Amino acid sequence: MEATVYILRCADGSYYTGLTKQPVEARVWEHNNLPDDRSYTGTRRPVTLVFTETYDRLLDAIARERQIKGWSRRKKEALIRLHYEDLPDLSRRGHLNPD
């Protein structure tokens, strides 16, 4: 079962990391249009899709989503820019001034 991990940039500049089994464009539409003002993205619209990774196994996607959610803002931004080589140096353990 294919699943996509995605990162959205919210109108307030924050990031939201999620997971979907539906087409990611449909999920982004829901974040921007469904009437749920209590959700994280519902109060920070509009949101913009800035990153995706697709996995064949749902369990792999769940693990990746959890991993990214634990990252600092700077590390997420390196991932969004596809600067994979910067990720080890931006770990919370190895970085003196995490965001």
C-alpha cells in the first residue's frame, strides 16, 4: 500500500508534516478547504506543499513521518531543499543551537 509523507508550509511560516494514502494534491486541498478551524493547518491557511516522499510500505511512511516531526526547523528546511548532506550536522544532539 503506497503512502506519501509530506511537509506543508503554513501561512504563518510554520511547517506541518503529515502522511496520506490518497493523492497528496487531494490531501493538500483538504488542508486548505475543509471546515476544521481547530486543526493545526485549519488556523494557518493557506498551506503550500513543499516536500514529498512516497513509500511502498505504510509502516516505512509512518516511521519517516515520526522521524521528521521530531526534527528542528533548520533540519526540515535542509530536507525541503534536498540538502541531505547537511542533515547529520543538524541533528539536535550534534547542533549547539537548534531552532
